[in-house]
Amino acid sequence: MGGAEKTFLDRILWAPENLETKIIDTIPGLLAWDLPPGISYTTCHRRSFGYLKRLRSQIDAFAPHVVIVRTPLDLIALAGLRKFSSYKWKLIYEAHSTKLSQSKFVSLILMPFHRIAIKASHLVIAVSKSVSEGEQCFGSKKLAVHYFGATARTRNDVQSKNLTFIFVGRFVALKQPVLLLDAIREVYTVLRDAGVTVSFIGKGPLEGEIREYVKRNKVDEVVRIMGYVSDLNSIYSKSDYLISTSKFEGLPITFFEAKQHGLRIITTPSSGDFDVLGEEDEILPNFARKSIADALVSAVQRGKLTPEERKSIQVKNRWMSAEVCAEKYYKLIEAQISQTA
């Protein structure tokens, strides 16, 4: 499950009781939804014949006040459908990335359609300041920056003795886990001698390549491939650093989770200047292997988090909880609903 879906499930737990929610999944099978009771779920595959006609029928049957979409393709589709819908719902777009697509060619194709669609939306919610200034929000008439936050059950009594880094994310090219392995290999002796552990948590098409890399390059004394882990709370609580090596991001939910657990963060400049990071964190100057390797060595020299440092980070970032952020989110939604009543 991706970060956008996880943040949705986190905040839906704090939705107002009078708010009825229905999910129409346009890419069924991609995500493993674990929905709370009372949430209606149906599918309408984007690639199936008659997709737009069936999607319009499903929306009209539900007669919503607001339709919320979170991908550029769905925004374009829903902006068009609204013109022909029998019920004039408000269209809200959640922008989760600075770019329209990983592919520059696809972005160029989407851009003119996206600009028309975003002008037809009633509200654009950007997940960070950087996203609000990116391609996905260009041309919006009404824009709000909102941080979604995350749910975290923190424990400060289970910390590991040795310095521990974690990589959390899908094992895909966008997240660049192999680049991190290359950096680890470059300073492997330093990390091994310091008793450092770097845990890779996630699943994806690169998992086989990652496991083979660890075996072939004999970095297994430092690297642990943990695969998918459903409950990350104990892992965060035992760790000191979260590492992100993505090519580009919006604002990862892992950042909110890590800060609530009191971790430091090392990240590539995948979304410009991440506006939620603190002085204890490091945004690398570029995506070079050496920059990542140097940051790992600097972290070793800096040492483990003290209990006082961890607690200070947690206290400073209490506002990142899903409960606090959800209250502000639903005020944005309810404002749009009140305008349709």
C-alpha cells in the first residue's frame, strides 16, 4: 500500500460521524485495502472497456456532495465527467507529488489536459509547500497546503544498542534502493566496524535484485532485507535514522512516522526543500552515491540518539499526528460541502 492510501486510512478514522465515504478504486488489485467498518468500496478499472460510462453511473448513483481524486489521470477524467453528470458535486484534487509523471514525455502529454482539469476543480490540496509549487498544482484557482500526518504508537523503551538506519518504501526504481546499497558498499568497513545496521523494509519488483546484491557484494553484516512489515512501530522505536533516496517525492508519510518516533532523517533533494524537517535532519545536496556515503559516515561519527534527543524530536512534532491533521483536513472538506448544501 502506498503512502497516499495509508494516510487516507489514517485520517478516515477521525472523520466526522455525519460524513459518509465511498471509495471507487480505479486500479483494483494494486492496493491491499484494509478498510475500517462503514466504508463503502467498489471498483471501476481504469483500463476496462466503458470505464468512463460506468464511473459516471457509480458516482451519480451515490449522489455525492464532494468527489476527491488523487492522481492526474483521475483528475482529468473526473473534470470531464462532471460536465455531464446529473449531480453537480464539488471536485477536490489531492496533489501528492511535485511532478505529473515519472516520465517527462508522459508529463508533456498530460500537461495541457491537466491544466484544463485543475481549473475545473473547486479545491486543490497539496501535501506540502514544495508540491504546491510543482507541476501538479500549476493553474489551480483555490489551493491549500495541508500536511496529512500519520498514526504512530511510540515506545522509548525498546531502542537498540547499535546505530540503526532504516529504509522504508517500495523496492522500485523511483525509490533508488540500489543507490543506497552502492553507498553502503562504498563505506562498508566503517559501518561494519561501528556495528551499524541498515534495514530495508518494503516489497517490489527490485526485491530479487536487492537480495542478490547483498549476497554478491557480501554486505550482509550491515544490511538486513526485512521485506514487507505491517506494523512498523517497534522498528521505528529501535532506529535512529530514516534514509530516503527517492528521485522525487511529495511528502512521504514515512517522514511523519519517523519524526513522531523521534528519528533523524537523511534524504536526497527529492522534493526541493522539505518544509517539515528540522535542524537534526540532513537534506543532501544531490543524488550522488558519494553524498549518501558521506552522510552515513557523518551519522556514525555523530552517534546514536540519546533518550533526551529522541524525546525532544517527538515533542516538537506532535502536530504531525493523524488525529490533529485530520481535524484540519475535514474542515476543508466540510467547507466545500456547505457550499453545495
